[in-house]
Amino acid sequence: MEQAKLVICSLVSGMASLFFPIRDFMVAMIIVFGLNYLFGWVAGMRHGEHWSLKKSMVFFYHCAVFFVLSAAVFITGHFLHNDKETLGVVKVLCGVAIWFYATNIARNWRLMLVEDTQMWRVADFVYYILTLKMVDKIPYLSDYLRTTERKDKNDIEL
């Protein structure tokens, strides 16, 4: 039993040292995912939605997929001896995820508040900046959003 503890501790410490370079990104994503969950839950409760285990499990599944994908990208790059480039890829992946989740957080923030109050206007302005103005600052994002809008319109017409 003592040897099993030693093996587990060795594996965990080895994995922790391997993922040390992306530790800050993962902590930031945990904060963003936590805020998204909290704001979505409160906005849903405010509009008569009840807490759903299924909806929560889908959220945690998405978080797990993101973390596994980020770890897989980092490990692949590490073993290809491209640590710096891989760190950049993980940074971009986190940045894009943060933008999408921040937009959702701002939308839920607006839904939580009483309309036309000062705080609602602040949330509305943040949502406006994230949805319209930041799109131009992120490379390829405006092209992607235009492409998906066309696909959505084509799907509706069918």
C-alpha cells in the first residue's frame, strides 16, 4: 500500500511539473468557467429556470474537453520540442475561449439585472463592446462569425 502511494505521488508530481508552464492559463480558465457557471445559473434562476443536473453536467463536460484539449496540445508540442510555440497555441486557445465565455458572461449579466438601470447599462455596454467592437480586434473572428451567420441563414431557409 505504501508503494502505491509513492507511485501515485510520483505520477502526480511528474504531471504537475510537466504542466507547470500552462498552470496560469488553466487557473485563468477555471475562473472564467466558474464565473460563466455562476452568472448563467443566477440569470436562469431570475427568469424562472430551475437548476438542472443535465445542464450542469454538459457544462462540466465542456470544461473537461477544453482542459484535455489544452493539455493534449501542450504535451504534443512538448514532445516535439516546440515548447514556446505550443505555449503560444495554448495561449491563443485560451484567449479565444475567454472571448466566447466573456461574451456569454456579459449576456447573462444583463439578464440578471433590472432593465434600464445604471448597472444594466454598464453590462449592456460591456456586452456591446465584446460582441461588436472586439470582433475586429481578434484575427479571423469576424470572418468566422460572418461564415456562421450565412450557414445559420441557409439552414433556416431549408
